[in-house]
Amino acid sequence: MMLRHCLAAVALLALADARAQTPPAPANDGLNLRFADGIVAIVEDKVITVDDVRRDIQPLIPQLQHDAANEEAFNRQLEQLQDNVIQQEIDKVLIIKDFKKDDKKHIPDSYIDSYIADQLADQFDNDRSKFLAYLRSRGLTMKEYRTECEDNIIYHYQEQEQRKTSDVVSPVRVEQYYKENKDQFYQEDQVSMRMIQLTKIDGATDDELKARADTIEARFHSGEKFEDLAKEFSQDAHRSKGGDWGWQKRTDLNPEFSEPLFALQKNEATPPIVTKDGVFILYCGDRKYAGIQPLSAVHAQIEQVLSAQMTQSSMEHWLERLRRNGYVKHF
């Protein structure tokens, strides 16, 4: 414990020198007010600074501003985001330490070289001058940046390895979840819809479009595939897909379409529907009727939900152990 405190003191002294060279940070995220000395936390021998947290937060602020209903909500959500990022930074240090304590584990140099090459391409367009300017802006040497990249690789590797430890979801648990949450698996009426659309271009009248649609309808009833007719005649963006619009719910469509469409059985088509936008023929490729879906239809979905829950629980227990065994001081 004494060694940990000595390391923390050394880190604090190093930070004091670094802060003197750090340009003032923007105050609109409130971090400078929350952490007046520029230190957010000390984890083992690493100091987490306001700038470290801000670097992770800044790309997320525009979306936060977009989603917030008002300034009060924005400030509340921003503070929660800051707390989450701080905890993530703390956990990252502990996760990397957990990896490095095993002398048998190491990241091959080739992995780090490849990671840096990807960063150079993705973030700096393979422009080395931009990359070097970025290092200068952060006060990093190439060696320090390489260590940072290695730590990022370790962090993601450790997380992936931890996720692999989750148990396989048993059929009993899947069935139990289904019984306890049946309301989640209610589905509305749905139709797998294809459509032929004839639009009013080149001065075509409703009567002319209706006559063309009647001809198409007759060819369908004589045995031609609706998909082929759609590719030949339809005038919308789905023509190349044979007029395929995928699964549609009643609520997805206007009544002038939904009522005739949902009166169809599988492999039936509506008579031509005349609207102000043109003439349409709708086709029912398949039906899903309203009600609770059977377990067989949602088994894979439930497995994913339960697997995610188990993974989250496993991750939380792992992180709690690392936090208990590590030195963390919050500011």
C-alpha cells in the first residue's frame, strides 16, 4: 500500500509539470468546475485528467445536445456521461494492469504496428504530417503513443476474452423467459408485400393507367408471377426487386392500401387501386397474423437477450473484483 501511495505522489508531481504546458480547456462541459485541479482520479500509478475525459466526451456532445429536451436535461445527461466515461477510464487502467501482471502474456509487435497503421489510415488519411501534429498537440512522443496503442489493444482483448467466459444459455432458461415475458412477443398483423406502381408521367390519365393496370392484373390471373410483372411494369424504386417492400404492418400503411391488402390471402393480389398519385396493385406473399409468437419463432431472439444479460453480469463481477484489488482515488 505504501508503494501505491508513493507512485500516486510521483504521478501528481508529474502532472503538475504537465499542466503548466496544457492550454486552457473549454468550460462548456463543466469539467473544469467539477475538477478544479485538473485531476479526475488516480488509478494505480496513472493519473486520469480532465483532458483525458474530455477527449472521450467531446465526440458525444452533439448527439447529447440533439437528444436533450432542454438545457437542464442536457446538463443532467452530460454529468451522467462524464461519470460513465470516468468509470470507463478507471476500469481501463485496471483491466490493462490485470493483463500485464501475467508475465506470460504480451502483445506481439506486429499487432501494434498493424494497429498504428490502421489509425494512421482511418484518422489521418495516411498523412504523417497530420499524425505528427496530433502527437504534438497531446504532448506525446512516438514511444508514448505506441504504448497507448498497445494498451488499447490489451483493453479490447481483455474485454473480448471476458465475454467468452459466459455460459451457454440452456433451453430451460429460454423457455422460462418466454413464459414470463410472453407480452414481449406479441406481433401485429403483417403482410409480406409486393407492389406495382404506375405513376402519372408524360400526361397519362387515370383511365389510361387503369387500363394498363387491368392488363397487368389479367396477366397475373393467367399465371404469370407478380414479381416478374413488377420488374417489367412498376415505376418505383423497388422495381428491380420485383416490387418487394418486405413485411408491412397495418399501421405502416394508409387505409386505402391497408384495407385491401390485409383482406388478401397468401399469393393473392388486389384489383388496381386508383389514387391521386397513380394506380397500384398490391400482392400478399405471406401472412403473419396478430397474436403471441410461438417459442420456436423467438427462440434465437431470447437466447441473444439472455446471453447479453449473462455477459453483462459476468463483466460486472469481473470489474468489481478488479476495483476491489486495485488502488483508485477519486477527486
